[in-house]
Amino acid sequence: MGRNSALSLGFPIFGGVETTRYKVGSVLIDVIDASANRLIWQGMVEGKLTSKALQQPEQAINDAVAVIYQSYPTRLSSKAE
């Protein structure tokens, strides 16, 4: 990602482009109704991968899956609302 920090009035007066590089991870979960062959729910999380997540990828994946399933609709949660 880059961010232009130049002040401009049709042309740059000063500044430049600041660039920050980092790794991004995505986890996508699809729940499929196999008998109807259709998608019934989809959850996704995306974010910057920290050095801790890169060192312990299994834990990072488990945490991401837990976050996704917090929004999974269940009969219990629909009755509570």
C-alpha cells in the first residue's frame, strides 16, 4: 500500500510516495448444502500477518476460524434475539 504525501496544485510541490510492505492473510469458509449443491453460508476474515502469526501459523489459523464462526447463524442465536 502506498500513500501520497505530496501537496499538489495540479503538479507536485514537495513530497513523495511512502510505501509500507506487509503480508496479508485471508481465511474463507464456505458451508455448502451438498444435496442441493448450493452455498448456504460464507465467512471470511482478512488481516495483516504479524510476526507471531508467521511463527505460529496453526494458532493464527485457529484464531481466524474462531473469529469467522462467531458470526455463523445458529438456531440458538436466532432464538436469543
